[in-house]
Amino acid sequence: MKRNGLKFSIMFLALFIHIFCIIYSISYAAPIQNNIIYSGIDVSKYQGHIDYAKVKASGIQVVYIKASEGSSIIDPYFRTNYENAKAQGLKIGFYHFVRARNEEEAVREATFFHSVISGTTPDCRLAMDFEVFDGLGAQKVNQISFAFLQKLEELTKKECVVYSDEYNARTVFSRELALSYPLWIAEYGVSTPTSTGNWDEWIGFQYSDKGKIDGINGNVDLDKFRENIFLSDSSVIPDPKPEPEPEPTPDPDSSNNIYYYVKRGDTLSHIALWYNTTVENLVKLNNIQNPDLIFIGQRLLISVSDDPNKSKEVRYTVKRGDTLSKIANRYGITVNEIVSLNNIKNPNLIYVGQHLRIPLDNSINQMQNVYYRVQRGDRLWRIAKRYRTTVSNIARLNGIRNPNLIFVGQILRIY
């Protein structure tokens, strides 16, 4: 009995150890998903047109797309790459090439990057590609990096990743930065990075800049990505929203100012056209350094004249089928008045999209006391377009200081 009991005890102990080992191995096997490697590429204008159906068929799962550089450059293939890769169901990420020399420029670049990618739905962390330092010390590089990344996360509510080669990850970027943001490292000719510098590990590894992938002419960067490259929230990046600001002191020489917030697709010339002003005036009033560079959500101060005699004209955009006589009849004026005001050499030659100045001296008298009740979804510029007037005229007549702020049921005087 004793020998049988001992034998039973040994069998029970062996069974217990076996079950424990199974449970132990399962518990430590669970995080295996973090070791999954995703095949990826990163692309820019240098790859030209890409056939993403072939790229996907070749086994690529992740595509990082260059969106922008500095504070004014948008990669010309950004939108095409995004839409075509997304259509194939590939995982998408965006990167920005930083040119900033100080924190202020870094914030400006982050704001620009945000404006470029707003409205998109990336799947991967937003990447900072900061690799050209031009004599900046390591401390300054890290200050710029933090300013850029913190502003970008604030604006987009998305996580970020730092792209760096092995040398800069080891000698330039700080441990503090490494503890705050993960690493996408570049090192060629090795199967795994020889070092991750101040980082404990990598979540992205660019291992070649001479990859060959079906659907892409020429070379392309090849990458490996881990699970943490993906965003925890892959919802759409919203358009920048203007932050509440205290009203600036009005220019004493211009007592009637309004404020306009830049929307997607706006240009200074387009805004100037609607407000019966000039690009030069907008540039001067808002201290704009580059007239070709405005941002979604940017607030512009616009001076509107109190003199009703100064704004007695509207701008009309020629449409298909228009003639000067048709336009003149619509506004109750003569062809000669349009020709004279617009310096038209040949009255029979106008083109679609051409902007014409239309005098309102006659037509405005025929439309006195015209009012409109604001409907859901209305915008002031749409109302102005519908009544062939300008936003500045409506704003002046109704004492509107912020043309982006009208409410349902509001009664507006049009003329």
C-alpha cells in the first residue's frame, strides 16, 4: 500500500507540474501578438505613380506617405498616394520632414502638417522625420522635436513616432524623448538594428532604401513594423478649429472690422474677391509673410468700409453658356458698363471662370429692403453667392463681425 501510495503521489506531482507548465506557457504566450511583423514601405514624390493593387499583391501591408515638409511644401503625390493606397485596404501612415530651426518654427510646421492631413483617416502613428540639423546642437534638436510632437498631438489627438537613423538615435535624440515617443529606426544592410540608441526597442525598422516592389518604378524604402505602430484611435483627423481669442484692438483708421476663418480650399485671392478687397490689403492687415501660405482655421482680420458708396459692385464668375448681354440683362445694366469696368477688349470673348466686376448702381435700386432668414446649413458666402452680392456687403449691412458665425432663424438684410 505504501509503495502504491508513493507511486500515486509521484504521478500526481508529475501531472501537477505538467499542468502548471501548460498554464505558464499560455500566460507568457499571450503577448505574442506584439512580435508580429508587418511588411511596409514609405513613399513620396520620388516614386511617382504607384499601382497599389500590385503593391498589396506583393505582400506589403503598411504604407507610410510623405505629406509635407517645412512650413509650406506639400508632397505633390500625397493625396493620390493616400486615396489609392486606402482604396486597396492598406494601412496608412503619414510623415512630415522637419526643417525648423527653433521651437516657434516647429509649432508652425506641426500646424501646417495638421492642416495638410486633416480630413484623412490614418491607421498608423504620425511620424516626425527630423534628420537635417545644419549645425544645431543636440539640446536644440530635442527642444524642436518636443515642440513639434507636442503641438502635433495637441492638434490631431493622435499618437506620434520619431523617425531616426541609428547614429542620431544614439548620439542626438535624448533619453527623455525616447521615453515619450517610440522609435522608427533606419539602418541599412542589417537584419536587425545594431542599436536603438536611447530607446529600449523599435516599432518601425527601415532596413533598405533600394527595395524593389511590384507596382513601383525604381527603388523604394522597405520597412518592418510592429503592432505598436498602429493608432489606438484611427478616426478621421478633424479640420483645424479656430481657438477662441480675445478680440484685437481695432485699427483706429478702420472702425468696421470683421474676422474670417480660413477654410479648406481658400486662397487669399479668393477671400479678397468675396470681400471686395485686395490680397495686398489682407497681407498688410494680417502681417502675412507669404501670401501663398495660409492655414485652415487661421483667423484673418478684414477691413470693411462704412461708406456704402464704396461697395456698389459685386463679383461675378462666368459660367458655361454666359454672354455679356445675358449677364448685363440679369443685373439690369448695359454691356458697355461691364466692358468699361473690366477693361474688356473684345465683348464677344469671355471665358468660363473669368471674374467680372458688376456695378450695382442700377440693380441695387431695384432690390431695396431684401431680407433673408438663415436656414440650417447656411453659410454667409453661399447666401452672398445666391443673391449675387458679397460677404462684406452683407456683413456691413447687418453689423456682423464674424462672418463664420450666423445662426438658424437670423434675419439678414441683403440689400
